[in-house]
Amino acid sequence: MTSLEPFGARLRRAMDERGPLCVGIDPHASLLADWGLSDDVAGLERFSRTVVEALADRVAVLKPQSAFFERFGSRGVAVLEKSVQEAREAGALVVMDAKRGDIGSTMAAYAEAFLRKDAPLFSDALTVSPYLGYGSLSPAVKLAEENGAGLFVLALTSNPEGGEVQQAVRADGRGVGATMLAHLAAENAGAEPLGSFGAVVGATLGDLSAYDLDINGPLLAPGIGAQGATPADLPGVFGAAVRNVVPNVSRGVLRHGPDVGALRAAAERFAEEIRTAVAGG
């Protein structure tokens, strides 16, 4: 099996060519209702196909939230498989937002579901939780490397509850979130033009100058739009690492559906605002 070019290299190119924007595919019940769709598999499929049709040929990254598909059982997962396939065929990179985390053979099985190139749900990258210890992710790291895929590791998340774990201080005096960033920097050492192992770092967290965000890898940044952060905030939050930030916008774009033209226009506005902010950062 021939692996893909490393995820980091493909992501750098996609961001340079299409702009640094990740749009979520989050078909939760309230958005389905806003679109006039039924909260069932038919509504799910219509929603997902519309987002892919509107955006997959123009944004750098699409990020389906697996839970909103899984809640419909096997038929929902089938919709997710098709959405991933069609999005990748249209040129978007797909980050599967599944936040998997476990140990040993179970972590290996999660990795095979999303990171093995011939798997039905193969995605360009997967979000993972390292809070059984960073070493628990090693099966996913290994499989990602073998298949040209990447990982986004939860490091400094935007939810208020996250701080009780991520800002906890270890016996050596270093915070847990900072430790995860250091592990990722080690994974990405020497990679060009960008490493494949990224961190999830919330755009709503304010000044993060106390953290070393220069991990030579991408920083997936939720919080733009509905959660209150703006593209103009990015340089202040991420500093010198801002060029490697992949800002994630979900509701800010999706609320403009189901009109394809309106979805495209919203995504283009965010992409241009982000591009301008990054260039000035």
C-alpha cells in the first residue's frame, strides 16, 4: 500500500492555496431544524450533502463531528462514510472530530477505523484525547505516519471545564497542557514544511504567550464565530505560531444554509478575514 504525502505537507499546501479555514459539519438537531430538515437520517443526509457540495471544492478542511452521525446508528455512520469520501474526492482535507482515546489494542482499533488508508472512514486526520497519558496514543501515531495521516491532540481546549485537567501542574512543575505541546513538538521535529501532529488550542483562551505553541505542527483552533472569538483575535492568541493555525468555524458558516451560495459566501468571508489577520500577525 502506497501511503499519501504526509498530512502536514498536504495541509500546508491546502491552507496556502485555499486559505486557512476549517468548517465543521455539525448536523445537530437545532441546525437541522433551522434548515427546515427533519431530525432523522434523511435530514442528516441532506444536510451533509449540501455542506460538502457547497464547500468541499474550496475550503482547506472540513471537520465532521462524528457524534452527530453516530446518534442515528449504522445508517448515520453510512452517511458519514459517504460524506468523508465525497469531501476528499472534491479536494478538501477531512479532519474527523471523534476525540478517541484509549490504551493498547483498543486505541489501535480506533486508529484503524479512521487512519488506515483502506478503511471506510479513512480521514486525513483524527482528533484524539491524550488523557490516559500521551504514550497511549502511540498506535494512532504509528498508523498515521504509515498512512500519510495526522492527529490533532487535545491540549488547551476552549471549554471552561478543560482547565482542571489541562492547567494542572505536574510534579516537575510543568502544566499538563504544556506537556502535550512538548510531546507534539518532539513528534514533529525536523518535518518540513509542517509536521503532521497538531494540537487543539481554543481561539477563545486569550493570551497564550506562557505556552510554547511552536510545535512545528498545525494548531486546530475552535471558537471562531458563535463562541465569541474573531479572526482579528488570532495573532494576539497565537503569536508567532499564527501561520500554522487552522481556525475552525461551524455555526458561523452553517447558519447560512441550506442555500449553497450563502454557505459559500460565508466561508469565503471568514477565509478572507482569517487570511488578512494572519498576514498582519
